[in-house]
Amino acid sequence: MTQAFDAAAQQALLESRVAEALEQARALGADACEVGASVDQGTGVNVRMGEVESVELSRDQGIAVTAYVGQRKGSASSSDAGEASIRAVVEKAIAIARHTGDDPYAGLADAELMATQFPDLNVHHPWQLTTDEAVELALACEHAGRAVEGIANSDGAGLSSGEGVRVYGNSHGFLAGQRGSRHSLSCMLIAGDEQGMQRDYDYSSVRDPKRLSSPEAIGRSAAERTLRRLGARRPETGRLPVLFAPELASGLVGHFLNAIAGGALYREASFLCDSLGKPLFPKWFTLMEKPQEMGGMASSPFDNDGVYTRDNVFVDGGRIASYMLSAYSARRLNMTSTGNAGGARNLRIDAPLTAQADLLARMDRGVLVTELMGQGVNGVTGDYSRGAAGFWIENGKIQHPIEEFTIAGNLNDMFANLMGVGDDIDTRGSIHTGSWLIDDMTVAGG
């Protein structure tokens, strides 16, 4: 596959490059500086209809420098982290800083907030996989799906495997790195009937390749998901409860996080401005992050400012308990960083969990949404309108697939009307959640 990737050696090299950049910035007159560097290496293969379509071997690296001259800030970056380019990047960052206006909120995160402990969070699991082995896994995945009766065609299967190192340092003397890996296998299939063609997919994504779902299981699941969409029709229009499948419920969590992010708040571009301490979800709902969870998909001992990460509770008993702040956005809001430069990490929900069959029975009549389309979410007002596909629910049971309809509401109302969370938790990403049952949304169909 690619050339050998020695993560320890790469980390040591990047740390020396970052230290060099920081020293050059000091020597060239910067009052403060922060530097990030990374290198990633990976392999991806795609197959379709039993044939290899592509094999991609990638290696990416880069360095980014932010220099501060007084309260003025300049940033520059390069895809070359070699010694020769470092000085040019540092000089450019300082030159930009000297030509920008003062920003009273600019600067490094406070020194006392820097991370001081760097535990092994079990997020680096290299996979010594040859190209031929990767192709075999992808082919086996697609073959298992195509072998299911009723599957007419394939959009292919793909396997990707990669690892990398990131290093961050600043003028406080902070310098640390982290290694990580990610591996995934996916399959997308096509089926048809007299009403037309349908497609669907399934995938597995993990840190440790030993935890990857089997190619056969992914292929068969993709086939089952595709076949159950045949015969879809448009639903009737009305006010109905909506059950969001787990992979879509995580998107609702994402909309909430975007609304409590410091950047949206200080710009007054969020429907949750001045919402700290106010109720938003039901009292039984709590949302937290666990950034140092062992093996988590987003685990890290420090954020993009070098600030130590810790468990944060964003929603406590239904009330907004914390915003999501970087050092800069915290200053703009006259608050303290929550260790969230770069976003939230490993979101977990504390709530009573209900089997999906019981959630369907509770809704009685409504829609189960398994696919969303479009970008109809207004973060300023909370208005929500998305194209959707899924299944019609009648008498608490799935009756038939539906498509070409829209679901609409407002996130304030949707969160308040959360009726239950499913026990069908999707653990493939950073946000772990089951299905969400939300009452009283507008469903616009035929």
C-alpha cells in the first residue's frame, strides 16, 4: 500500500517543526504565536459490480501559524511542513498581523487553562492491510449485498483506512501531539420495481479495525435497507409525530450544538442567544460530552487552543447548562473557555431509553424518517424544513415506505416536544444517540 507510517517518528518530527516555528516567530518580533501541524496517511479502495473502480493512496501534511503582534492577529498556512517552508509561513503570518486592525479579544488561551496531562486515550490502531486485502474486503461486502434476492444493481462498496498525527504548540510553552486512526467499510445498492428504482446503504466506522462490522453483515444490511424502500408513495399532509432514525437524530444534536457555539452566540446569529439556564428539552433529558472517553471517535486531552478537555454538561435536566466556547468566543462573551475549540467531543445522552417498537406504539400514527435532504435549517430563527423519506406508521406499526415529502417545525418546539429516545443507539460517530420521537411536526406530502 503506502510507505510505512511510523507515527512516533512523525510526531517527534512535527513537534520539532512546531517548536522551530515558535522560536522563529519569537525571533521575528511576534508577541505570541500558536502553531498546528499534522500529517495523515491512508488508503481507499472502491469496487462496483465485482470490479475494482479505484485505489487511492494518500498522504497529506500541513502547518498553520497564527502570530500575534499586540492585539493584532495574522494567520498563514502551507501544505509543506518541511524546514524550508516554515520560515516563509511564519514571516507571512507576522506580516499579516502587522497590517490588520486591533482586536481586543485576540490572543492565546490563558496559560493556566493549558492541558498538563496527556493520557493514552486508545484512539490509535494502525491496520497493516495490503491493497489486495482491502479490495477483497470491499468485494466481499458488495457480493453479500448483491446476492440478496431483489437487488438489481450496485453503486459500489468502499473501504478506507487511515492514521495520522496532529501537534499543537504555543508561546506559553505548550507542545503536545496526538496520534489517531479511522477505518470504515460501506456499501450502496440499488433495487427496482414497477414504480421505479430505490437505493440505500450501510456502513461501519471505527478507530480499531478489530471492531469493524463484517463485510457480509454490511452488505446484507445495505440490501435489506434498499429493498424495504420499494413501493414508496407520498404520505398525506398533516400535523403528525415524527420518529427520527438514530443517524438522523444525531443531526438534531448537531443543530443544537451549532446554536450554543460561541461563534454563533457572540455574533447574535443563534436562536439560543441568552438561553443559559433556560428550559429547552424535557426534564428527563441530559446531554454531555466526554472528550477523554477511551477509544472515542473524537477523544482528545486538549482542544485546538491547547486547553485541557473535560466532561461538560450542555443540557442538564432539560435546561441549557453550558455554552460551547473556545478561548476567543469566551472572551467575546465575557466567559471562560469550555475546552471546545474545534467543537464538542463524544456527545452522550442521559435519558430513559425506549425500544423502537414501543416508540412506534406511542406515536400510533405518523412517520418514521430514515433519510433527510436539503439544508433547510435556519440557525438564527430555529426554523426547520427538510425533504425526507421513510415509512408510514399506522396503529403503531410500519405500514409502507414513503418518499417525496417535507417535515417542518421550529427547533425550539421540536426539542420541547421530544417524547422519547430509542435504545437503538448509533455509535459510529462522535454523537451517540438512538431514535428521537418528536411530537406535532408538519408533514407535507401528496
